[in-house]
Amino acid sequence: MQLLCLLMQIPNVVWAALLASGLTLLGVMLSNRSNTKRLIKQLSHDSTEKEKDRINALRKDVYLRVAEESAKVNGYLGKIPQLDPAKENIADGLSEFFGVAAKLQLISEPQTSNLIGELVTRYGEILMVLLAKASPIHSLNTDIRIASDFYDRNQTEVSRALAEMTQLNESGEKNPARFSALERSFKAAQEAADNFHSKRSEAYAKHAVAMRDYMITLFKEIQSVARLQMQLSAAIRNELNLATDMAAYEERLQANFERMDKAVQGLLAHLEDT
């Protein structure tokens, strides 16, 4: 009762001030609560956008590397016959592509990941096919180098013996034994040189046939994987939000195949004529 009496003695002005202060405090609390919710949403949105930007930047870098390494693969497959398997591991030439493909599988969408996985498998299969086709060429390259080396050595010996025989004749010195020895050396070296020249020519002929077979196989294998490459390219462009006209892609692909086939046929015809 005493407390109630004390409260009743407080002037109305004070009550009004307290009520106003209370309403103000309530308004501030409600405003702060709303601002806090809005700030949390904004931070969450910013965090999500930053994560998307980070992933997109990472994807863009990897996607460009995939495009770059894919362009190198066909060129590398074409020069396998010129490589020396005794000096280098031929499969290492695709290691950069396989490495960047593994990265792509980690960060890409499922469809793109499946496509790059299939492309890696196909390139592995193509490499095995081409290595088998290139094996006879590598052996012939070795035969040609060996025959050329022995031919050059014997040609040097021919030139030496001939020069000494000429010098002996021009000196007027009578030395039948020495001249006869030089003549035998000349004939032996000439016969050996002719023999290695014949072997080298035979190896070159076989090499031309093997290279023709390799080029035909290479063209067929590249053609077999081209559509998969196109699908992968379209999937990557889609993830980068770039427009892709698949009909135009396929039309251009077919036109490129026809041009490549014409060029290959022309080259093979030239090789047969030479």
C-alpha cells in the first residue's frame, strides 16, 4: 500500500516521460533487431557471392588450361613417330593434359566431369593404338640411323683411299704393294658403302609405308574423338554462361573433317608418287 501511494504521488509528467522513453527504447530495439537480420542476410549473400566468384575464377583458369592442352594433344599424337622411345617416355607428352583434366573433374558440373573423364579414357586408348602403329617406325628410324652412320664412315674411307691413291700416282713413286693395299681398301669400303646405302634405301621405303599407315590411323582416331571434344567444349561454355550454337558447331565440325580428309588424301597420294 505504501509503495502504491508513493507511485500515485509521482507527477503525470514523469509518467509521460517514462512512457515516451520506453516507447523510444522499444522502437530502437525493434529497429536494431531488423537491422541485425538484414545485416546477417547481407553478409550471407555477400559470402555466397564471393564463394561463387572464387569458384568461377578457379573454373575459368582450369577451363582455359583444358582448352589449351586439348589443342596440343592432337599435335603431339602426330609427332610420335619422330620421337625416340629409347630417350624419352612417349606417354609423358599427355601428362599435362591428364593433369589439368583431373582438376576439371574436381570443380566442374557432373555432365562436364563425365565428358572430360570419357575424353581422358579415349585419349589413353588412342595412345595405345598409335604406339603400336609407331613401333615399326621407331625400329626403322633406328635402322636408318645405323645404316646412315656406317654408310658415312665407309664413304669417308673411300675418299681417304682414293685421295692416297691419287697422291701416290701423282708423286711418281713406284710402290705397287702400297697401291694394291689402297686399292683393296677402296674396293672394300665402296662395297660396304653400297651395301649400307641399299639397306638404308630399303628402310626408307618401309618407313614411308609405315608412316602412311600411321597417318591413316591417326586421322581416324582424331575423327572418332572430335564429337566428344565438341560436347565438352559446349558443356564448358555453358558453365561459363556463354552462348553455344550446337547446330553451327556440328556443321563446322563436318566441314573441317571434309577439309582434313581431302588434305590427308592429297598428302598420301604425294607420298605414293615419290
